[in-house]
Amino acid sequence: MALLLILNGVFNIVVWPTFFRRVLKDPRARDAAGRPTRFLIVHAVIIGIALLLAVASIVVAIIGVW
């Protein structure tokens, strides 16, 4: 189980930042004035939560092994 949690955490830590870079380049991410749109904000929140859960998974796995 611990290995699965670690793999899940590592996968998410690798994948989500790459996706976020793509979101930042998307024309829907900023309005004409250069301000962040809801598209960018929503994706940033979702990615932030996913990364937080990834770190939590890794921490729980490490604690579980000990």
C-alpha cells in the first residue's frame, strides 16, 4: 500500500506542473488586460489541491512504513 501511495504522489508531482505550464500558455488564462481569468484561477486551485494531496500521500506512506 505504501508503494502505491508513493507512486501516486510522484506521478502527480510530475504530471500536474507540466499541465499547469500548458494552462498558463492557453489564451483563455488571461484577459485582454493581462489579468488572470477564472479559467486560470480554477485550474490553479485544482492543481494546488492535487499537489497537496500528492505530498500528503507520500508523507502517509512514509509514516506507514515506519
